[in-house]
Amino acid sequence: MLTKSKPRSKLIQLRKAKGFTQEQMAKLLNVTRATYANYETGYRSPNLTNVIEMKKILETTDDTIFL
């Protein structure tokens, strides 16, 4: 059974507040734009290295951006 993913609106808000596009975030993380978009929609979860990098890029220590 497929379940609906939950958008990670906090992640989207932080990215937009910093003025980054999904494409820019993807390049900074060395992933495709589609992969990064899937992080935001909740279809995929980033690995630990990318979580740490995203938190640095977005200048946050908030772990709830992925919940």
C-alpha cells in the first residue's frame, strides 16, 4: 500500500528565505534537482551527509525540518 508523502514545508520555507532555488540547492548538495525536490515533498529522505550540509547551507540547527 502506498502512503502519501508529507511535504516538508519547513525545509521549503528555509530554502526560499535564503533565496535558493531547488536547482541551486541540488548543485550545492551534489544531487539532481529531482532528488532534492523529492526531499522537499517527502518522497525521499536525504542521507546524513546531506542533512548536515543542508543545515549548514540553510544556517539552521533545527532537526524538525525533516519531520
